[in-house]
Amino acid sequence: MTTRPDDLIARTEQRRLACSAQLPDATRTKLGQFFTPAAAADLIVGLAEIPDKGSIRSLDAGAGTGSLTAALVARAAREAPDLKLHLTTFEVDPNVNAELAATLADCADAHPVTIDQRPDDFLAWAAEQLRTGAAPQFDLAILNPPYRKIRADSPERAVLDPIGASTTNLYTAFVLLALRLLAPGGQLVAITPRSFANGTYFQKFREELLSKAALRNLHVFDKRNIVFGDSDVLQENVVFRAVVGDPPSSVKISTSEGYTDHPISHEVPYGQVVSPSDPKSFIRITTDVAGLELAERVADLPASLADLELRVSTGRVVDFRTQNNLRAEYGVGTVPLLYPGHLRAGRISWPMATGRKPNALADNTDTAPLLLPSGAYVLVKRFSAKEEPRRVSAALLLPDDLPGTTVAIENHLNVFHANSAGIDPQVAAGLAAFLNSEPVDQFVRLFSGHTQINAGDLRSLRYPSLEQLREIGSRVGYSIKVGDVDAVVQDVVPGLYP
């Protein structure tokens, strides 16, 4: 063996940078291809447990230039010189496979390995293996899977549906199929968007992941623009390790700013991360002890939305589907239309004198199913960013805020209602104040793995009792000044605060 581990990593990183610079944007979009930087690969592979001797069958699906496999080989060369590695890689891009072959040749020169380099579509190959009942083939899967939505009419869906692996994104499809190919006790270590951890879109994915394997490690990043910064990717990422088998007593959760600074870690009881009583199978990632204590306080709140006889839904108006009914200004034959831009400081500011968004919707038979009767509602913006001052932005809508007897709510807003009708105004004021409180905002920041606050996320929250919400509403009034609500909420619901 003549290639040193450091040289293996350095040469692989040079190939990654060269390929990434030459990768056309159209190809990157088509394949969802974002190569793994060397330092990130080292962090990812570092979460895996490897024995001192024996052998490991590893899978690197969507291998790119081989950064993850090179990191695994370099680690084995340093820590386990008697360990034999059977390396299987998949990379469908012919423009990258020559560089991957060079990396694998360096791997063979650095440590005892056998190599199976496949230029195949991993999803198609894996689906065929699973369809024919092939035995589990791998002990370790190391993945930086491609990221792209899967359309209902796509070739990927035609491959996935027959094996019961329907999912909405390439990254979850890669993880699911790799998981199914692992032997008992096998490990899966992957870097993916954090969005799978909660929400309704990935519920089936979470259910299969958590039924087949148990989370052992979770690593999150404080900043979104570092991990794949040289590819201009702004994404909340998580690195996780899951092991095929029964859950452990705890999960190790670590956090770092990027992938080069020293992580801070703590152990969390498994049931705090994956609650056995949660029907949505949310994965709750608390990055410190204070977060864990906050999660416990929120879980102790007395009511669910069903207990309050309230509901939350996404706004019914999808503007591009009803463009011919949009109106810039309110007038005869129209109803007020609310967008996120109409939410200002906890209340509604309508109409917008400036801006490109319309203020009204035509009132006709086509739009009738999109309307709500005038009443008191609580509106929450669906989209926010981790860097924004508040992740949860709620506003109170009262009947007198708008003219007419009906209102239209655009799809980028969530709306709390009482069976498609208004809420008691005092309860609505209390609910808006609660949602704008600091503990709720911090709780959502802990567990929300994406920039959306979906209706499903709001349904999963626990809430104060109806009496407490009414008391909060009576004391804050209808102004809902975001900076002033905490004193009242803390006084009425003291257990929510430390």
C-alpha cells in the first residue's frame, strides 16, 4: 500500500472541485447532484462504527467522485488496518465515473479492498434486487443522496411504486432502498435535508425508517450556507446514523456551525426523539439540554386542537390556479384576499397600497368553495427562514378588519378556524398571543427541519386550555403586540416558561 490516507483524501477533493466546477447547471438540476466536500465526508463517515478486523460490505449510492468512500477507506487505513472493505459504488453520470474510478484506484492503493463500481441507476438496480427477493447485501450504507422532487409521472415513480416505496424526493428514495438492502445490524449514515424529520410529506418515509432501524446519532448544523457552500446550496441539513434493529436507550445529538469546528454533543432519551405515542412519527431534534426541557414543557400543555374544537388548514386560494379571478383592488363583485404580506405586527394590514400581490378575489360560483365566512381567525405564515427573527408569525383577523361577509385566504397562510367558521374573538386573541410567544417560536425552531410551518406542524402542537386562551385574550386585547405577549402568557401558563 503506497497511497497515504491524507493523499487519498487530497486527491479525491481535487477531483470533486474540478468536477463540480465543470458540472453544467442543467445536469446538476436533472440529477440533483451535489458533491460531498472532504471535511463533510470525514464528519459523515466518522459517525459510523467500524470493527478493528473482519470485513464490511459498504454501499455508496450516488457516489459522485467518491468522497464518502475515500473517507471510509482513509479511516480504515488509520484505525483498522486489518479490516477488509468490499466497496460498491453507484454513479449514473458518465462524466463523473472516470474520476470515481481514479478515486477507487487510490483506495485500493491505500487499504485492502475489493471494488464493484457500477455506472447504473441505483434506484432501478435496487428495486430489481428487492423485487426478486435478493438477500441483504450490505453492512454499511454511506449516502449523500441526490436531492430532487419526484413527479407522479416520473420514471423514478414507475420504479418505486411496484415495490411499495412511493416517496416525494430522490433523497428519501435513496435512503429507503439502501435501508432495505442492509443486513441485520447494518448501519446507514447519510447527510440529507432536515425536512424529513417532521411534517406530513415524509410521514410514510419516517414510519418505514423508524420501523426498520433505530436512530443512534443526529448531527445538525447551525448555519445553512456552509456544508455545500461551494455549490451555492442554502439548506438545513442533518447527518444521521440509523442501525437495523431495536432502539437504544438514547440518541447522541451533536451540533456544529459547519463541518470543521468541534461539535457539541449530548445524549437524549430515545423516547424524547421518537415518541412512541406520536402518530405522525416526528423526529424531534433537541440540540441542548435547554431544548429538551422546553420540549417537555410544551408536551405538558393540557390541550390538543381537537380538545379545543378548533382546526387549522392551509389557505384555500392557490393564486396561479385562479389567476383570472385575482383583482388588484377590492370593489363590487369581489371579496378581500389575504396574503402573508397583509400580516403586520400581529394584526391584518389590508389592503396593501404597494406591492404586486392582489387585494381581492372575484366573488362567483368558481371561487365560492375558496371562501370563509367573515369572523375571527388566526393566520400563520407558512414560510420563514432559520435566520429570520421569528419562525412563527401569527396574526389575529377580526370581522371588522375587512369589508363584506366573506374572506379569501391565500395558500401561503395557515388559518385556524372552528369547522370552517370564525372562532370566539377572545379565544382567537389568546391563540394568536400564544403562537407569538417566545417558547412556541423556540420550540418550532428546535423541531422544524424546513422553512415551512405547515398545518400538520401546528396540529401536532400542544396548546393551553380553552379557559387559559380566553384569559390570555382578555388580557392582551386585540392589539397582539408580539413583543408584549410573553408577560401575559407566562402569567396565565407559567409552566411553559423556565
